[in-house]
Amino acid sequence: MGKSRHYFHLHLVSDSTGETLMTVARAATVQYEAVRAIEHMYPLVRTHKQLDRVIGQIEQAPGIVLYTLVDKEIAERLERFCREIGIPFVNILDPVFAVFQSYLNVPFTRRPGGQHALDAEYFKRIDALNYTMMHDDGQIAENLNQADIVLVGISRTSKTPTCIYLANRGIKCANVPIVPDIPLPAELTRLSHPLVVGLVASPERIQQIRQNRVLSLNSEGYNDLYVDRREIAREIAATRRLCVEQGWPLIDVTRRSIEETAAEIMELFRHFKNAGRAPDLA
């Protein structure tokens, strides 16, 4: 019984994909180390019949309800139910709508999933994702100049997931691995359009990730130097020298999440577009 008090049910009800809710919920729950949320996600809830199923699930496992429902009738029905059984509920968009309404003084459309409309911005993201997947791990190097951002770094510095994260924000991103004794594509040092950013991490961190990678793949016959700490340190030193020589900004991702790394890269990119060069990183 004591252990069960460290867990609670968190119901996330959305008339769209639920991404906004999940981001807010996890940003909040991570601040409470002693508890863990059991998440129940209900996306695309747009009819009363769909809400019936949600209400049944909440009734079976009461907890906190967070929702983003722009249909007034459906939202009010969910609120009434929560009041009746005595559980907390929050429409996380209400405070935002209130600020927009008071400042803009215009009505809003109450259109479910409006942020996912098939507009020019949407197709820009799809184009960026296609480009990024085709130019992963140094592929099609002759097209690197079409990228917005090119990431370089040794193996296991999170180049690919960072590129995909950036592509989801409409940024065409390619990545080129730095491999010992293998020359970099000649195109890389002649780029005129994209911002090039180097990624590094501590030798200990890279070694740990590489060892786990080898174990998970049950690899046989791999090069021992791949997980050798001294060799990894030499690879990192070579990356740092390359970035200094080329004037590329360098980011240490040792203690950074993908989101944090991407945020810094996007800030560099904004500066790059405005000033024609990336700022020097301290």
C-alpha cells in the first residue's frame, strides 16, 4: 500500500494528437521525484460517443484530468463529470486563450487540431523530414549545400535524433560522421549555404553508449578501438581541431537532452541567418 501512494493516474484528453498535453504533463510531473504518473492518453476526442469511452476509463481509474477540448459542449460535459466524482481537472489552453482574447479582442474559431492543418508550414516540415532522412549519416554528400544545418561529429553524439527533431520544426538537416582514417566529403568544407555545427561529448559518455550499443547488437568482430577510451578521446580532440580550423560552432552534448541540444542549434541558426555567421560559443 505504501508503494502505491507513489503513483497516480493522469488522464490526458485531447481533440487533436495530444502532443501539447503530453509535453505540459511531463514538464510538470518531472518536478515531483517521489511520484510517477500512470498516463492515459485519449487523442482525437471530438464526439460525445468518444467522450463516453473516456469517461468510463476515468471512472475506473480516477486521477488528475488535463484536457484540450475546444468544442464547448464536450468540454463542459467532461468538466461536469469530473466535478460529480470529485477529481481535479484543467483545460490547459484556457489561460492562453484568455490572454489572447484580452489582448487581441477578436473571437477564436474553436477548430479542433487547427495546429495540424495541411498548410504551407506543414508541407515544409514534411519536405524537411524527407531531406533529413535521405541525408542521414553522410548520404548524398553532393547535396549538402541544400541543407539549412549540417551536423558533424563522431559516432554516438546523437546526430541523427537531433536532425530528426530539427526536421520536425521545418529545418532541413543533414549529418556527416567523423570516422578515423576516413576522409570527410570534400563538399563539407566548401559549403556556402548551411550552418555547420560540431557535436562532441565526454570520452566516458561516448564509451558507455558505444559499449551498450555493441552489447545490444550482440556484435562480433567489431573493432576494439571503437570502445577504447583513449581512442575515443583522440576522436573527440580531432573533432575539436576540425571545428576550430573551419570556424564551426561546437556543442558538448554530454549532459544535454536532444531537445536542449536542438534549442541551442536553433538559436545559432537564427543568429546565422541574421548575421551570416554563427556566434562564438564560450
